[in-house]
Amino acid sequence: ASVHAAELGANVLVLEQNYRVGGSANTAGGSISGAGYKIQKEAGIEDSAENFLNYMMQMAGPSANVDALKLIAEQSEDIYNWCLEQGIDFSGEVLEAHLPDGEEGICLGYTGNELSREAQKVATPAPRGHVAQPEATGMGFFRPLKAAVEGSGAEVLYEAVATSLITDENGRVIGVCADYDGGSKNV
């Protein structure tokens, strides 16, 4: 969001509660799921946003947020391409099996239940987990995203905790109150 806002000409200030970006995502699996990506096509894997949506709907169950899942499915290729533009690397081996945790060099594989009997009732199985390299963890995302944020001109404050929003008389958010540099400040 900060990169996009800066691209649109906004002055951007990012408040990061941690002393570095990423938090627990730095050690997470480092993958995104989606369908119809270039890497799938190059590997001869046929998949579509509709097939991906059918899979997600089955796995999410009757209380699923249908609109959110449709948005994810329909925009997954755009998200993947945006990640590439930010320098995230999805190169490597295609694995026609469940993705191992944190194994470098694997760029695409099954993420969960795609091969389950329940999923196969509504969707053709396809490897959809795209793993950021070279770390094969969340750092594969956050390292290039940090560089993209810094390159966008956004200012980043670390160990800065937003405590409340500041609104004008119409309820429009115009700032934030945050604790950083030893005190509470309005930005």
C-alpha cells in the first residue's frame, strides 16, 4: 500500500511496531496462492481463477466470505505480477507434490488440500503455492518489499506504535497518534 500511495504522489510515512519489517512472517512459509500465473503455464499446468475460486470455496466452507474469495481469485495473477515488479523472485523448480517448509529452490507446489477428495469434487487439482526465493520464507517477500518501500520515497519509522486515528469534524482520517522516539506524537 505504501509503495502504491507513493507512486500516486502521496507523502508516505510507514509506522512499523517491530525493530525490522516482516515480524513472524520472516520465518513463515513464504508463499502466495493463485491461478493462471506465467510459471504455471510454462510448466504446462492448466489452472484458472474460476478453478482456484471453486477450491477456496470448498475449503472455506459455508461461512466463507464469497466476495473476498472472488477478489483473491480474480486478482491473483495481478498480485503475482506486482510482486515480480517489486523484485520478488519466484524462480526455481516446480514440485508436483506438497510444498516442503522452507526448502530453497522450490518455486511452485501444492499448498494444502488441493488433492483431497473434497477439493477434487469441485476443482481440478493444481500446484498453486508460489514460493518467494531464495529464502523460501517470508523474507523472500519482505527483503524486496522493504527495498521497494525505501526506493519509493516513503519514510519508515521502526519501533513506532500507532495508538489511535485522528479524524476531522466529518470523521475523515487525517492522521494518527503514535508512540515512538520516547513519546507520543501526532502525525
